[in-house]
Amino acid sequence: MSATDLATVVVAVAALASVGVAVAVLLSVREAARELRSALEQINRTTLPAVAAIEADTATVRDELERASGLLDRVDALTARAEGISRITYRAIADPVIKTASVIRGTTQAGRRLRRSAREAS
């Protein structure tokens, strides 16, 4: 066997070994791709219903927020009306009450003075 024959055999064995390693790597990549596909399918099975539930809940929350916003607008309007009515009522009642209290106080003072004057005159 010559050096050329030996080199040819060594190159052929190396080529076969390289092909074997390449096949092993390809099989490993193929298995990893299957596992990845399986994992993605499982993720889709579990997350898609969750996403649908979240979307439904989001729609419900949005509707409730719109409803609450409407209620707050009504409460603001009622509060403004109540404040207006309170101011009007205060103005309508306060002046006559103050005037009545002033008249009573003045009458009381006048009565005291008249009694004092009547006692001093006697």
C-alpha cells in the first residue's frame, strides 16, 4: 500500500465520520424542532383561552368604567344642584331669621329700659 492509497483511505474514513456526525447533528436538530413544535402547541392551547378570557374581562371592565363615569357625571350634577339649593335656602331663611332675632333683641332691650324707667319714676 502506498502513501497515496493510505491518504485516500484516511480521507474516506474522515469523510464517512464527517457524514456520520452531520447526520447525528441533523437528527438532533430534527428532534429539537419536534420538541419546540410540541411546546408551541401546548403554549397555544393554554394561552389562547387565557387571552380570550382577558379580552372578555377587558370588555366587561370597559363597560363598567363607562357606566361608572356616567354615574359620576350624574353625582356631580346632583351635587351642584344641591349646593345651589342650599345657597338659595340659606339666603331665603338667614335674612328673616337674623331680622327676627334683631327685632326680639331690640324688643327685649326696649322692655328692660321701659321697666327701668318705670321703677325709677316710682
